Amino acid sequence: MGEYKAPLADILFAFNDVMKMPEHYASLGYEDATQDLTDAVIEEGAKFAERELSPLNQSGDTEGCTLTDGVVTTPTGFKAAYDIYVENGWPSLSHSPKYGGQGLPESLGIVGSEMYGTANWSWAMYPGLSHGAMRTLVAHGTEEQRELYLTRLISGEWTGTMCLTEPHCGTDLGLLRTRATPQEDGSYKITGNKIFISAGEHDMAENIIHIVLARLPDAPEGVKGISLFIVPKFNVGSDGVKGERNGVVCGSLEHKMGIHGNATAALNFDDATGYLIGPANEGLKCMFTFMNTARIGTAIQGVAHAEWGFQNSLTYAKDRLQMRSLTGDKAPDKEADPIIVHPDVRRMLLTQKAVAEGGRMFIYYLSQQNDLTHESKDEATAEHADHLLQFLTPVAKAFLTEIGYESANLGMQCFGGHGYIHEWGMEQNVRDARISMMYEGTTGIQALDFVGRKLLMNKGESFKIFGAVVNDFLKESSGSAAKEFRWPLRKMMWEWKYVTLRLMAASAKDREMVGAASVDYLMYSGYIIMAYLWARSAMIAGQKLEAGEGDAAFYQAKLDTARFYYAKLLPRTRSLKATILSGPSTLMAMEEKNFQF
Amino acid sequence: MGEYKAPLADILFAFNDVMKMPEHYASLGYEDATQDLTDAVIEEGAKFAERELSPLNQSGDTEGCTLTDGVVTTPTGFKAAYDIYVENGWPSLSHSPKYGGQGLPESLGIVGSEMYGTANWSWAMYPGLSHGAMRTLVAHGTEEQRELYLTRLISGEWTGTMCLTEPHCGTDLGLLRTRATPQEDGSYKITGNKIFISAGEHDMAENIIHIVLARLPDAPEGVKGISLFIVPKFNVGSDGVKGERNGVVCGSLEHKMGIHGNATAALNFDDATGYLIGPANEGLKCMFTFMNTARIGTAIQGVAHAEWGFQNSLTYAKDRLQMRSLTGDKAPDKEADPIIVHPDVRRMLLTQKAVAEGGRMFIYYLSQQNDLTHESKDEATAEHADHLLQFLTPVAKAFLTEIGYESANLGMQCFGGHGYIHEWGMEQNVRDARISMMYEGTTGIQALDFVGRKLLMNKGESFKIFGAVVNDFLKESSGSAAKEFRWPLRKMMWEWKYVTLRLMAASAKDREMVGAASVDYLMYSGYIIMAYLWARSAMIAGQKLEAGEGDAAFYQAKLDTARFYYAKLLPRTRSLKATILSGPSTLMAMEEKNFQF
């Protein structure tokens, strides 16, 4: 029953006005990526998401994927939608013309990823995983490997996967057991069991290129003995022609809470032919080079479910008549008022709205830093952007998926008991959203990366760099709206610094402080980062209003949402500050045997 | 895969040591309800839950209920378990001997409700709904109605339902349309459509007694024109013999996110024969007399899912090996440490534990006030208890189900990606928990009841009465543990009073303040009420430790959990205080048309 309408007004505002992407593209030398072109690309992407993907969202959930005699069938319509996606050239959008790509910026592709993902997350995961495989080949493949595999992934003819997890190891990849035995012809025989492989087997493309983590015979133990391999579902001749089936089969599909339309496969590799990518034993390091984009890809899921839940609960809140406003009848001609008049329903709607729109800015901001990191010709600019990208990515992944899940639940809550019924789609939105806090590194793991690697190991340097970005904004911001948000934001930045210094000092004394405070500190930081983005957005809305440009109602809504964010969501930092500073003792005191009697 | 083991040590501690139920029963004249007897009843209930209900929890979810030609089939084993339940005499436990009951206190039955519900919430809803119907008949039925229907509900031969919701009205029962037309023989013909009727149709008992809200022909509009009717599935002769099928049929079963084992029926009443209970047009008032117990029944669901998630994630956290502790290897002989060594995993486990055990005390405390309200011969005592019951019940319902759902999600999170897979049962625990914040009045509705009726209309009197209870505890508490918690609790009580006065003053000026602050204020109050209960529990644990009585490890764990609660959960009040006081303006500012562009 639920529907998706791409929020183009907001997307274009965040893209063009807040992030000034056309200027950013010009500065990177993307001559074709003018605003006329990027607007048109985004509008076409919106049509594809609305027309082809949204109608398959609920049916895909109900139907799911099936495995029969080793063959996985995706839900009705998924393959046809993928064929249109390929025909329209979407897979090649942000890839190099050298391998058949259109050479547009990665960040423009991200706008599409959000729209496809919001319309139908399960479907969008198939091209999403391909993208990960493509990035691996771009970064670490040989020229021959790129010619052979990358070109066909870019064309969309084939898709790709990332095969990391094994039954006994997910977070702790150092434990992995899949073996790679060298062959005389330079290839390897791969043997082992991988689980939770998204898009791991399906009927949407002719071949699947698996990127597999495995160990060489003489590999050191732990994470320093992992290498990366290409294992195609069908072997590929040097002419690119699909050959025999390789020794990799789908043993089973997982029965999951949600994302039923995506095939989550257990893959058994039995002497499958594979090819090393990148240096031996440096597989994990190679993976890290593109893990930031993969995590941005998952962070989008938070925005997606907040946006979908928002749109559908808003429609319901305007339609559903129940009770009267406490300040007098708002629809006296009807038997009751629409529930949108009730403050608590508005609280739930505005939370979803602030998360979706704030999260969108967060994603765009990160994708802009990602562009700069990889494309800027100026070394200092690239390094500056890389600091921001490394620092903010774990926050985006964990914070946005956590508040995205909360938003999906609030969307459902607006429906009361009806939200629990499958037909409305709200419960599917919650079920689909729930995985986002676990895969691609749980919230806890993102928080350890954030505090351990991006703050402590880095001695707070990236933190300072981001602080300077906000300070520059505070100095340069102008207009009455900027004035309104300047002081509360400045105060939060001071407090953040104080809390960070306290955390760093406490962690130096007691290592348990790192894990004890990490999730709360990540969430705390997330709320402040989003406050910065809302202040930027409010400043621009205020300037437009003062200049009398554009749709005043739209800019007024921006200001209203920013004020809501500062009044109702940003204060969550108060509790988080207290729990961060309360330290690890109450977590570590209980003896393991005393948890239960 | 999940299992349930009744947490008897904690149940008996909360029941006997914290709430001193045996003394309470003696004071009410329940001579049979000695501690020997109540302990034995609780232990027998635990066995029934563990042996008969827990094994059907996952299969019931997978199988669900089916409707074929108007006949609903419950999952395999549900009826057999119900038969054992009836044979063992459980339905009659806390009902009057006059109608075949065992005459034990209602609060003792509540202990069983938690255990059955934790083992298998879907199953426990069948007797749970019966209990609601029984309470209605006890409070408002004629002697003849009680003889005819109540006796057979108490014996468990039949079950009951509560039929309130219609497609266009849930929260706003004033809008309901089901009609009752008087007949010459004093009966009524009931016509209308009811939805979301839990346990509304099934194969577990011979007859179903529906309690139905409907309108008489001359009824005033709105809530003042609703009457209450008995509508049996099979008509019943004056001799109690089951006769012809009545005009009520199950039109469909809802496809829900969870609680698949419980049949959620759409019931069509077509000239069904019904009998008025209680005075005409006072149906809603009649319902309110037992709505507190119904809400306590739903509040239990928060405890149930927190307890189930806790037990199963604790087992997993001890088994699963992943990463090393940051303070050195804890299991050097294994390939990694069990994840329970990591502070963030402990945070998730302890949150669930604190919610389950704190929630259990909350439920017992309320059920004690419920006993006193209805059973105390001293009028002042009964009135005092009624104040507490009325005031605290909406908090228990909304607060415990909200934090119970959070706990279920944390239990799932401990499993990482495995939590998303059906097999482990953690995702079912989340799906089943999700309804608890919506049915029996959403969190928003409980909050309006709490702030609107229980605080403002009552001019803060009940608030003062509860404050005096806590103050008495603070004065009388003794021992070193009491000393430790006294100051933080006292501070919170002062702050609560301050926030309450501010809220009352602001609501007098702007009625939107009520709805704007209600949910945050309810949650804020919930954390403080639970802090009081944890302080009580800690004081007793401290006294036992100082006296060298009982299992020191158990009491040490109590103290550790109380300290965790004060350090990591109670500080959530800080954010809530800020959002309560920030008022309604940022919620109400946005024009309805500006929510979306």
C-alpha cells in the first residue's frame, strides 16, 4: 500500500544550494556535470525509482527469494526492473570511460542510490553490492582483470558480491578459514564456507563476480594473513566469454526478518577457481580502501527508511480522523480532527523529517569529501577531505541507521494498531531497516573504529580538522537565521571538545573506557554533526527568505525543521554526555557468572 | 532456537523480599496465601511455562493461525497446552470461589502471566483476553450472567474477548458505529464490524464470550452513548448448555508483523444476539473499571521481551568468540574472547537485565496497589492505593513497553547479523514486542491519560501521594546501600517536582503543552519511578549482604545492576527534562501544507 515519491525539492536544495555540488564538480574538472545535467540525471533517477522500483517493494517482501536445485529466483519483476536499469545505463554512471563508464562523479551516483534504496531497499542492494565489487577492481585489480570483469560489471551485464563473513566470524575477520591454494597457472583453488552474502546468488544477471577473502597456505595468522580473490560464478575465458560453472554453489538462503527481496546466500566454495587481487596477505587493507564508500552506502539506509516512513505516515496523519485538538476543533465539519493536529503526532512526523533531511545532507557532505579525497589534484585539499571522510564515515553509518530505525518505528507508531498490519507497509519498513545497524559493521564496531582509530590513534587531529570546518562556518555565516543558530551550535562545539578531552584522558588511564563510552560518544557526536548541517541549511533558507527568492513556504519549512531539531533532538546530547562521562566501572563490575541465577 | 527459563531467584526476591507479598496477603485476610503456598504456585507456573509454552513459541510464529471456511486453526500444540492449563486449574487461580475460583489474590496470578507471556506471548494472550472478559463480568454482570458465563470462563471451558476497535476508530471510541437493537425478550440484536480482536476466533475452547461495545438506538453521540454487551459465539441456554451458532463470524485474520500465534480477527456481527452488561450508555465507564488491570497485563509484555532477549543474548554472549578484550586476553586458550568481555556488549546485556528486573518490580508494585484498591477493608488504604494505581498504570504500560522494545532490540543486536535470522528467535522477539506500544492504548494515549487526567485534572494530588511514598522510603531506608542511593534519588525527586510544576503552569497557559510534553514527561517519570524501585531493591540486597544472609553473589549482582541503572539509564532524564521544558512551539509552528513539497 505504501508509495514512494522522490523528495526532489529537498534533494535539489541539499545538492545545489547547501552542498553547492555544481561548483564542487567544476572545481574538480568535471566539465559535463553542470547543474542542468545533474538536475536532469536526478530527475530521471527519481522517475525510475518511482515507476519501476516502488511498485515492487511490497510484493518483493511478500514473495521473497526462493532456492530450488541451486537456482535462486528473485521476486517477480525484479529482473525486469534490473534490465531497464541496465538499458538506461545507470550502472555505468560514475565509472571511468576507459572501462565503459560515463565518467560522472561518484557523489552524483549516491543521489540515485538513496532514491532507489528508498523505493525498494532489497532491489537496490543488487546493484549496490556490484558497486562494491567494482570499486575493489578499480582500486586493486590488474589492467587485465579490469578489462575482463570491470567492464562487464560497469555495463551491468554481470553483478558482483563481497564475500567476507563465515559462520564463526563476522566482526573478527582475523579468524577466517577459507583457504586459497596456488595453482601452476597462477590461479588459486578456493575452498571454504561464506555466509550472509547479500545478492550472493540470483537470476538477474548472467554472471556473478564474487570478491572473496581467503588465506594463502603460508599466510600469517589473524588479519595480516588475509588475501583478496576474484571468484566468478561462471569461469571467464580470456576473451571475456562466459564458460563453465565454477565451484561455488549457493547452499541455502537465510530466513530473515526483512529485506526478503534480496537473496542472502550461504555460499560453499569447493576448489573454486579464483584470482588474487592486490598484494598477498594485504586483503583486509585493500578492503579498507573502499570500505568508506560501502559504509556510506549503508548509512543511506537510515535516510531511506526515515524518508519512506515519513512520507507514508504523513499521508496517514492527514487522512486519519481521531479525537479533537485540545485547543478546539480543527475540522469542525468532520467527525474528528485529522491526527496531524495533535502535538505528539507532529513530534513523530517532524522527527522523521529532520532525520531524513538531515541525514541526506550528511550523506551528500560525505560523498563530497569522498570526491575530493579521490579526485582533487590539490594534495592538501585531498588530505583535508580524507581526514573528514575517515572521521565522519563511522558516525554516518551508525548514527544514521540508529536514528533511521527509530524513525521507521515512529512512522509505524503514527498508524497505531494499523501500523502492525502488513498491508500498510509500515511494519516492512521497520523490518527492512533493522538490518542496517548490524551489517557492514555493527553500531558497536563503528563506534570502536570512531573512538579507537579515528580519535585516539589519530590523537584528535581529525576532530580538530572538523572543528575548524564548523568554526569557519560560524565565522562566515550570515543572515538572521545564521544568527539564531550560531550560539547554540558554538556552545555544543565547546561542549563536544570538553567531552572529547575528558574521554581521551580517561581512555589513557583505563582502556575499558574506549568500549564503555564508544556508542554513546558516537551518537553524541552524530547529533552535533547533524546540528552543524541543520545550521547550514537554516542559514541558506533564511538568506533565500530575506532575499525573497524561490518558494518561501519551502524555506520556512526548513527553518521550522531546523528549530525543531535544535529544540527536540539535539538535547539528547545531555543524557549521552552524562553516560559517556560516567565511565566503565558500572559496566565491568559484574562478574560473568552473576549475570543470571 | 531460543529458550525460556523462569528467573525464579529474581521473581521470588522481588515478590517476597522487596514487595513482601506474603505479609501483604496476610494483611488482606488471605489466610491460605502463605509464602509456602505462593512459592509453590509460582514454581509450578514456572514449570508449565518452561515445559509446555516455551517449546511452542517459535513454531507458533512460523505456523501462525489459519482461517478456512470461518474456522480458525491455532498453531500445532496450542490447544493441547491450553487443555493442560485448564486441567491444572490455572484459569481459576485468582477468582472467587463463589464461581468456581480458587480465591487467591490477583497479584499472584500476575506472576504467572509474566512467565507464560515470556515463554510464549501469543499463546498467553488467549487466557489473557479471557481474564479481561471475566473482570468485566465480575464488576458489571448480573448474578445470572455470572452464573451462566463467568463460571465457564473461570473453569477455562470457554474463553473471552474484548471487542472495541472498528475500522475507523481505535483511540477515539466515541466514533463507534456498531448498533444494538432492543428485542422484546430483553436481549439485543448487535450489528457492526469489529477489527483487531485478539483471540477473537480459535479452536482452543468450546465457546467464546465476546464483550462488545455498541450503541443503543437512542444513545447520545460520542463516548457517552456507548453500552457494553455480552455476545457469545454460540448461544447459551439458561441451563448453560451451548446452543446454536450466534450471528458473529470471523471475516478475516490480520497479517501482522508478529504475535502470529494469536488470531487477530475481524469479526462481523450480523443481528447477533447480545445482552446488556452494566447500565445503558455507561459502557465506556464500565470498561475503565478494569482497564487498569488490562493495562498492567500489557505492561508485562515489556518485561517479557526484555527477559527473553536478556536470557538468550546472555547465552550467546558467553559462547560467541570474537575479538580480544582491550585490556588483554581473557580467554587465552581460545581463538578469541567471548563477547561478554566487551564493555559495549555488557551495556546491552545490563540494559536488558535492568529493564526486566526493574519492570518486574514495577508490575508487582502495581498489582499490590490493585489488590489493596479492591480488597482492603480500610477505606483510606484503598483510596491511597487507588491513587497510586491510577497514577502509575499509564506509565507502566507505556514506559515498560517502550524500554521493553528497546531491550528486545538490544538482545538482537548482541547477535550481530545472526540476530536478523529467524532461526535464533531474536527477531521474533522484536516483532512480537512491537505491538505492545500500540494496542491497549498507544504510548501517546497513555501519556495523554497520564498528564491530562492523572496529573492536571487531579491537580497533582496523586503525584504528591506517590512523592510521599518515596519520601517515606527515603526516611526509613537503612544500611550502606540505601545510603548510596538516597542522595541521587532525592535529587531526582526534587527535579521531578520542579519539572512537574513547570509543566502544570505551562499547560494552564497553552493547552498544546499537554500533548507536546506528554510522552517525554511520561518517560521521564518512568525512569524516576524505576529508580525508586531499584533503590528499594538495592537497600534490601545491601542489608542481606551486611547480615551475611542468603546467596551473596545474587545480592551483589542486584547492587551492581542498581548502580548500572543509576549510572547509565537514569541520566536519560536529562534530555527528557530539556525537551519537556522546550514546549510546544517547534511542534506546532509548521503549517500542515509545508510538511512535504
